[in-house]
Amino acid sequence: MIPALAALGARSIDILILVGWAFAIAASTFCPMFLLGVWWTRLSARGAAAGMVVGAVIATAAIVTGLALGESEVSTVGALLAQPALVSVPAAFLVMIGVSLSDRTVLNPSAEMLALHAPEGLGLRLAEQDLDAVREITIAS
């Protein structure tokens, strides 16, 4: 019901602006999580969740504030409120990194990182003792 009511209120807004807002919210949540999840071994589940929430809240709050104030994109504040990814994406990255550094659990054990980064044709695999260590880490977390 909430998306339907929001859609009724957005009937007068240009579709290009709505698509831009959708991409801003997606970039503020998924982009930092995907990049850090694939390339940074210290990302934790709590860090990923916290960063996604912060990115979504900042982007949504900026969009709603811009609508409420009727800011135009001519001013700097109006441009940031209309396209909040410039602020929300770095904030999401910082929160993910900060929370993950303070957390002891790791989202991606070494076997999963190897699977993401090593081409399949090379035949790279972990030794049996490394696989046992990864299984223990996975079970413990």
C-alpha cells in the first residue's frame, strides 16, 4: 500500500527524475555493499547492513526534503537534494568500513574470496586443511 500511495503522490513528477531517484537509492545501498563485499575481506554482515540502512535513509531523506521544500536543481543545495548519491554513497561506504572494523565477524571467508577472484580455468583450489579452516570459520559465525 505504501508504494501505491507514494506513486499516486508522484504522478506530477517527471519520470526521468523518478528514475534518477531510484538509481540514487540503489547506488547508496547496493554499490558499497557489492564493492566492499567482493574486494574487502574485512566486511562484516553488521557493517553491510548498517551501511545499507544509512545510505537508504540519507538518500530518501534528501529526496523527501527536496520535495517538501520545493528546491530547484539550480542551487547547490537543490542539486544535492535532487541527486543525493554524492553524499549518501560515501556515507554508506564509511559506515560499512567503520562498523566492520569494530566487528569481529567476517562476511567472506577465504574460500569464497578465492572463488570470486580466481578464474575457474586456472584450477586454483584451497588445500584440504584450508578448506577445513574455512568450514570452522563458517560454522562459528
